[in-house]
Amino acid sequence: MSRVRFLDKLGVMSPVEGVRHLPGYLKQKNKHHSTGNHRSKREVNRIEKGRVNKLKLGIPQTRILNRQERRLRAKQQRLVKREVLIEQKRKVGKAESSPYIIVIFSST
């Protein structure tokens, strides 16, 4: 007796017509695209339906400093801190400064 093979929908030869492969519990499950713990851009647009927030007029935007301005500002802040420290050190021991409290303990 010869076996007759049939082509199924995918063009794969199957020995008996009507017998198809059914995926079992080990079937591959591809992960769905996750947007993380936030709403996706599409979901935000769908909820807002094209509405935008009101503009706050009269509130000036903070000025964005470029690299040179940031470095100059940091340098000036360092110089100011240094001058304050030097002034504090120069006041030590003078009449305007607070007195030091010194305690002497005898160890015998």
C-alpha cells in the first residue's frame, strides 16, 4: 500500500490529511513592546485629544548659560568663598572676634 501525502495550507507535506501540528505548552511567546512605567506617546495623545496646556505669560524663562559662562560663574563663586575664609582667619585673635575657651586638665 502506498502512502499518499497531501500539502497543507503552508505547503508542508503531511502524511495524513486532516492531521495538523498543534503547538503545545512549550510554544514560543514573544514579548510585547513595553513602554516601561510611563504612558506611551500615543496614549498621551489619545487621552489629551490634541489639547495643550495654557501658556503662562509674564514669567521669564531662566537664562541658559553656555559653557564659558558656567566656568566663569564657578570661578567667581570659588573666589568669593576663598575671600570669606581668609577674612574669617584674619579675625581670629583680634578684639572683634569671639574669645577661645581653653581648658587645661592635669592627668595626675
